[in-house]
Amino acid sequence: MNVKILNIELLYFCKFESDILGKRCLEFLKIAFLGGTHAVGKSAIAIKAGDVTAILDYGVAVNGVPSFPMHISPKTVDFVIVTHAHLDHSGAVPLFYVSKPIPLYATAPTIDLMKLLIKDFIRLSGYYLPYEYLDINTMFEYSRALKYGEKFSIKNLQFTLLNAGHILGSAQVLIEAEGKRILYTGDINDVDTCLLEKISKYQDPLDAVIIESTYADEDHPERTRLEKEFVESVTNVIEGGGSVLIPAFSVGRSQEILTVLSKWNFPYPIAVDGMAIDATQTFLKYIDWLRDPELFKKAVERANWVSGWRDRRLLLKKRCVIIAPAGMLKGGTAVFYAEKLAKSSNNAIYLVSYQIPGTPGSELLEKGRFVIGGKVRKVKAEVKRFDFSSHIGVSGLKKFLSELKGSPVIYAVHGESEKCQMLCKYARDLGFEAQAPKIGDVYEV
């Protein structure tokens, strides 16, 4: 396949009668990378097929002041597809609804989880955001829920959502247009978890694959061994007279940890706090999307749900496990618990999420220090990280690439620069053409 990088102006601002490289615009299928390249955050891709332009994800980077993908005029966009609800894939989508309502497509769980996460995002960061609650409401008014495997067509472009195994409702997007097939993986996981079944793999030939490279240089622990080690560690702390704080992402990780403890028949009290409670209600609403609905029901029934500060203060007087956001200790009720539990060597703080360098969770893990009472102090509690990642690891990425049909061009995104380059090398070793695009690059398929 000949892959040509085109000027971004040619994709979005050319008239269809213009001649590009000797051919008309209508004859090309193009991919434009608007964000999420050489970095994790603000994933955003545009696909143009004839007179149809689709946006695949439009996220934000939220480490500090929010930043956004490359701008594209809503007037040029026909519809948006969101692969999953995490803000790095969905947080900038409301920008399209400030001036022009357009259709939004995602799975039903993704739409409901977006409502939860984006409304919380505007509550916390509204001062920095160029959209308001009214725009969010318009976005959801124009949203349409699709099931896995359901094909949908807009003019000459057809798309299908496939299970991604990442979080509840997460999807890959298969685009079919101009006689070509493009697969955008979004975030994927190739192993079964307590909550979700692993990725569904597409079996037919492809012309292009846009794939995450988050962990292109490392593998995750074997899941059963990890779960066993985690539950044993938590049990030892409780039986030693202490409590365990588990800072966890509200959507996905909190529910996974709750279900892991239930699966291994953990006998001691478990409390869930913060936005994880609201997210869990959404998981219950879509319980049939889960791998083991009965196990999840059992886990939820066993948990104690924190309803206010009185409950939080009472929890600190008990031996128990507390699951609370935020996963990187940047805010949320987990910070309150961490300040209290960090003072005793009987307690533990077990991190189960990736820690971005420079975040409070990263500082705690690497240096054993945390802000307590307004001062940075050495933590007495045990601190440890358990790698419950919901992303595919390097072995899985290599296997995924080796099983692709056809001769697709590989585009490595959603990873630090060196990770994108590593994934490209794996792909080239298998005989594929591979690119690590930059923001603003446009490719012809």
C-alpha cells in the first residue's frame, strides 16, 4: 500500500472538486491524527471517506491544566464515535456541541459512564474548560447506543464496534469505506479479568490498524498469581491489626478490585467510597455486559457503601479495606484516608493503578512520602503497587500483530515516543509497514 502524508489543510478545507495528487478528494480514504500521538492523553483521530468525516475519540490530557487535541471545525464533522468513557478518550467531545449538534455513537455503558465522568470533570475543572453543562446535555441528547457487532452506515462509510476488554462498554472501531478496512483498537486488554472478557479479535484482512502502544516495553503479571498475592497481602495487614487503603480509579479499577476480593472469599469488611459508588451503580445497570454477573452481584452485596463524613470517621476505627478514588491520590476521598492511615506501620496503602510521574501516588510509591497536615512527611504504612492494568502488554501486542490478516499499515499511538517506536519495530520485523504519527499528520489509505 502506498501511504502518503498529506497536508492537514487538504483533508479538512479542500473543496471536493479540488485535485490532489492527480485524484479527486472523493477517491481517498484518509486518517488524520489530531491527538494521542507520542503520548498518553487526548486521543483523537479523524477519518475522511468521500464527503463523510468521522471523529474517533476526542479526549483530554488531565495531568495539571487540561489540554485538548488539535482543533477541527464542527462544521466539517458528520459524527463522533467514542471507544470508551475515560477522559483521555472522551473529555473533549462536548466541544463539538457548542455550535453544532452532531450524532455521537458509543455503547450504552460508555454513554452512561461518560455522563458520570465528564460531569465530574466540569465540576472539578470548569474554570479551564471551553464548554458548559448545556453543551454536555446537548451531546447526550444526540447520542445513540450501539451493541457490539452492530453495523451502522452513514453515506458511504460503515462502522462496527467490537469488544475491547478494557473497561465496561469499551470498544474497538472497524471502519469500512472506499473498499478499505481500518481498525482502531482504542485501549484493549487481551486477558480475561474478573469483570470483563478479553478483546474480540477481527479475523478478516485489514488495510490499516491504529493501535495503542501504552505497554510496548513490558508485560503484566499473570492474573491469577497477581490476584492471589494481592488478597494474601491485604489479609495479612487486616489480621495484623491494620487497615488497607486501595486508591483506585472510579470506573473499572474500583469494581475490579471489589470483585477480586469477592472471588477469593475475602472474609473481612470492605468499604467503597466516592464516585466509585456511582460508577458501580452503572455497572449494575449493565450487569449482563460483565463476564460473571453473579460474582459481581455477590461482591456488591458484601460491600459497605460510604455515605458521608460520619461513615468515613467510623471506618478509621475499624480493621477494614477501603476502596476509594482517586487512583493516583490527586484528589478524592482517598486523600483523606491516606493522610490518616499513613501514620501507622500496621496499615497499608496498596496502589492498583498506573502512577503518572509527579503525581502524589507516584511520589508515595517511589519515595514513601505524602502530604500530611500540609507538610510532606515520611509514610509509616506499607506502600506497594499491584499491577492490575487493563491494557495489553508487550507479549500480547506482538501476538496481536502476528495474527493480523492482510497487509495493513500499522499506526502506533497512545504511548510515549519510545513505546510507539518499539511497537513500530515489532510490526516491521513481521513485515508490516509501520508509522508513529505526529499530531497533524494525515495519511492516505
